Amino acid sequence: MTQVLEGLRQIADLGGPVVMILLAVSVITLATILYKLWQFFAVGVGRHRALKEAVAAWDRGDRSTAASALQKSRSYLAPVIEMAFAAGPEDATRLEAEAEVRFARLEGGFRLLDSVAQLAPLLGLFGTVLGMIDAFQSLQSAGTQVDPSLLAGGIWVALLTTAAGLAVAMPTAMVLSWFEGRMDAERVTAGRAIASVLHPQGGRKSAASIAAEPAHA
């Protein structure tokens, strides 16, 4: 514990309060990412095999197989599809709203990650500006006894905050992009499943089959 505190003190002395703020932000961001990964795994994001089998059976007109397959599904979308089995085409908006409620729970924390990805570089730049001001003040205080190493040292310490900001922002932006991509895929899966249940192909005659039927007098 003492070594940890000593390391934090050295970081604060080297990078100033901005680096400490970025360090705290990085801890919060990492905790949020780990929680979202656990949440995605717990609810079965991307794992809809039984659900898709149920929807495919319903689309063929095999109601009993569809109900049996849906009972085996552990997908968080299963309750929505179960509602769709008992609904009609006029209930499409309500079913989509039910799916969106579940998507909203999974997207909780995305705004925090987006804010970190956007503000961390700006916070690092702010620290750099403050460091540069301090470096030039030290240079001014030196008067005629100017030591180039004094300015160079101040500049690299100041730039450290920009590097820290980018180090926090770039991985956060990449992870957020991956999360958003998964949620886009989930929306496509839900939309297709709801549409297939409400408008099954198995209960409808195709235009070709209707045309092939003999006309009755």
C-alpha cells in the first residue's frame, strides 16, 4: 500500500493534478467497460441460436416447434418474441418499444464512455497548456541565466498530460465502437425476428402459387 501511495505521489509531482484526474477517469472507465462486458455476457448478447430456431419454425408455420425452441432460449429477447407469438401485425410498434427498453439497459454507460473519449484529450491538452505556462514562467524567473534544459524539462513534463489524455481516450473510443457495433447487430436481429413472427411466410401463399391455381367458374 505504501508503494502504491508513493507511486501516486510521484505521478502527481511529475504530471500535476491533471494527470491525477486522468488516472481517476481511467479507473472509472475501466470499471465501466468491465461491467458492460459482464452484462453483455450475462444476458447473452449475440447468443440467439434457440431464439432464431424458434422464429424460423414460426416462419414455416410450425407453431409447436417454435414454442418448444423458445422455451430453451436464454436470450434477453425471448420475452419480446413470446409476446410477438400472441400479437398481431398491429402490435409491431409496441413490440419494438419492448425491445428498445432492453436495448436501453444494455446501452447504459455508453454516454460516459463517449464523454471520456471526447474529453480526455482536451483535458490532457489543458494540462499541457498549464505546464507550458509554468515552464515559461520558470524561464522568465531565470532572467539572463537561461538554462535550455530548464525549458526542455518543463516542455516534456507538460506534454506528458497530452499523452496521458490520448492514452485514456483511444482505447475507450475503440471499445465504445465495438459495443455500439454489437448493439446495432442486436437491433437488426430483434427487428428481423419481430417482422418474421408478425408476418410469417408459412401462413401465406406466394404470388406464384396463387397464379398457378386453376380459376373457378
